[in-house]
Amino acid sequence: MLNDTPHQDFVQRAKWAFTTRRVERSDCIGLSSDIESATPGDLILGEVINIRSHKRIQLSIGRYSTLYEGDLVVLACGARYAPDQYEGIAQLNEESSDMLAGGGVIGLMRKSNTKMAGPTNVKPLGIICNANGHPINIEDYALASVVRPLNLTTIAAVGSSMNGGKTTAVASFAHGLTKAGHKVAAIKVTGTGSFGDYNTYQDTGALFVADFVDAGMVSTYQLPIDHISAGMNTLLGHASAAGCDVALIEFADGIFQAETAAMLKSKEVREIINGYIFAAPCAASVVGGCQALRAMGIEPSIVTGKVSASPLAIEEAQKMAAVTVVTRNQLLEPTSAETLLETIRGSNWTKVMRA
């Protein structure tokens, strides 16, 4: 154990990232110097030594804080998969590790998008431990596991890639359905801990908002599918307990990302999904994405995303993919949102009856 950084010193001085938001800080008593033993979700006290692409950190209180060299930060060890930014693994180097995400993920970068300047470097000072000397892991503070609900209409949002419009679609639909009188849950099922999507969901008026961090995962990249699925079921169970009748769940990245693809192919996962939103940036992405989904036996219920901002792109997508593209305004408007929901419920009922 390290004793040269008193408990109250690092608890009060450090910038605690959004991924640590559920942790009870009074449990954070000491530090372990065995840096390389860190596992996904372990809390790491680090010192910022070189600021590069991530110049700010997302704080646990839900706002940004500018980073300065020498800042103490509390991050969670984790992996990341982000084609637009970095791919990295949940391992640490005691001399210098990488801030893989501004939401508070530390690991080692393996691949970078060429537009990125490189990750901000952080020197791990120790793994934060409790009074018994055990590493504190965000999984210790996860929502209690509950039985998968049976009374929710669950609609999954998937996309062709990062930044295709999934979050905007979920947020818009959540707002439209809320205005129509539904009690809506907006949930991020996979991805890397961040407050961007979480805060966007909060703004919609949804009754229940959560993400995989609430289920004890700092990132879902490289985690077993049954672990991710169990977390999803827990979040849906809490949404049901809160009184929700509709759950909109977002899968990160594109449909070819390993965990997303595996979840979409999972019989257990598909049993609880009543419909699918597919978001894409252009007509070609709609055509290719719909072909890939149909090869999995999935027919998109709603096609939307950045493609829906262009009337010409809509025409191309509808003609070539044999789908109806829905605009953001249609998702936001209560009457059309209700119609879309009833169509999904009706087609799902027909599917069940035919089965």
C-alpha cells in the first residue's frame, strides 16, 4: 500500500470522471502500487502528464473540467472501441497510460484514427482500494440484478457506424413518446462510459435513463456477451420497476462491431426486442446496413439518422433499400411517434402469432 497520498488528499483534490459517478468516495481509503494487476472497472488514481486530444474530462457531476498537466484524476481501467477515435485495451503501464475517453477510461491505445492527435497521457499512481485493501471496482456499486421484465415494449437502436444518428433517433423518439403519454426508458446498452448520450437522454423527459455503467461496466468492449446481456436485463428490469411501458435501447458503434453483432445474433437478446431502429448517414449506408440486418433475420422497423436530413438521400434510400425513412420531426411529434410505436407493436404481435 502507498501511504504518501493521504485519503482525504486525493479524494478532495482529484477530478473524478463520469464513469466513477456511482462510487461511494468514503470507501476509498488507500492505494495499491500493483498497477499492472488492474482489471476492467478498477478505479485508478492518475496524474496527467501530457495533454493531447482529450483536453477536458467529463466529471462525475455531469460537466466538463479543463485538464492541466499535474492534475490528479480518478479514472476507471477499461477498453475502448471507437473507429472515429481510439481502440485500446484494459491494461496499464505504470510509467504512462492513455486516457482513452473523456468520460474517464484509462488503458493502452492500440489504434488511432488519423484525425486524432493521440491520447492524453496519464501516469497511474495507484489502484484505489477500500479499508480491506481490495481494489474498488465500479461493478461493486452497480444496480442490483433483477429479473428480466416481460411487460416492456423494447425497441433497439443500431447504426451503420459511429455518429450515424442513433442517439438523436433515440432521444427524439423518447421525447415524442413521452409527449404522447408513455413512460419511456432511454438506455445505452453498449459502448464506453460518457455523459454525452446520457445527458441527451435526460433532456428528453424520459422517466428512466441509464447506461451500462449503472450495470457495473466502464466499457462493454471485449466483455463476454452473457455479461453484457445480463447488464441489459438488469437495466430493463429497473426500467420496468420504475413504471416504464416502453424502453428504447441503444447499441454503440455500427452493426459490425463485435459485441453489437453478437448481441444482435443472440437468441436471448432478440427474444425481448420488439422492433429495431436503424440509423445511417447516407443512402448507401442504408442499403448496405439493411442488407446486413436482413441477413441476420432482422427487418428494421424504423430507418432514420443523418440520411433523413436530405430529401434526395431519402428518395435514394427508400428506392434502393425498400424502406420508409423517418425524419427526426416525425419521431419528435407525439401523434406520429405513437403511430410508429403502434406499428412496431402490431408487427411484433403478428410475428409472435405466426411463430
